[in-house]
Amino acid sequence: MHNILFKHAAKAISEMDFVEFQEKFEFAFPKELRKLLLQFNGGYPNKAKYWIDGKEMTLDFILPLKYGDMTIEEVKSDLNLEGLLLDYLPFGIDPGGGYFCLKVQGENVGAVYKWSHDYDGSFLYLEKSLVNFLKKLV
């Protein structure tokens, strides 16, 4: 996907894993992210830098859906318990522990946002889609 490769991906997943996830969290899993995770179930991207308004961000790691030390399912469950990211799906993490997320409910479904404690719990809009976000990584 967009000439991005991932090192140290987790064990491969299947469509059934997405069905189970959707039943647990009650929303449709984003198609773009599903395609990426079926190819590479998480890992470290070879292109990781993203720029917005002259500020550099780093996508350190794409979270696997399952089968790893830190998975999308675990992060989503933990953050939902805290009342955070209810309308968002974390898919990546930066070196400081902030999350790259897809909007999965409400307005701008499919858009990419950045969430971090540095933003006082608010979200920074990055791109209208995961594909656009991945295209801009260098």
C-alpha cells in the first residue's frame, strides 16, 4: 500500500478476526485499515514522518489488530473504559505514546486524527482518509 513496508509484523489475521472485532465494538471496521492489516498485521513502517503546519510527527508503529504486545483491540478496550476515543479507532502510535486514529462514528468518518495527552485530550485533524495519510508519509 503506497510503497510502505512494515518490519516485525504480527502473526497474520483473517476476515473472521474483523467480524469478531466488529461484534465486540459495534461499528464497521474501516475498509482501508482492514486492507492494510490483512497485508501487514501491524509493524514498523519504512516511511514514518508526517508534516503538518511545519511540525513533524512520527508514526512509530502500526498497531496489529491482534497477536502482539499492544493491539488495536487492547488499546481500544482500555481507552473506551476511560471514556476516551469512543468515536475513534487507534491504529498507530508515536514515540511519545500519542495515537493516530481513524474516525469511525459521527462526522468525518474515515478521517485521520492525532490524539495525545499533549493536546489536552483533544484531537488534531490530519487527513480526510488513511490513504491520503499514508501517501504523505516520508
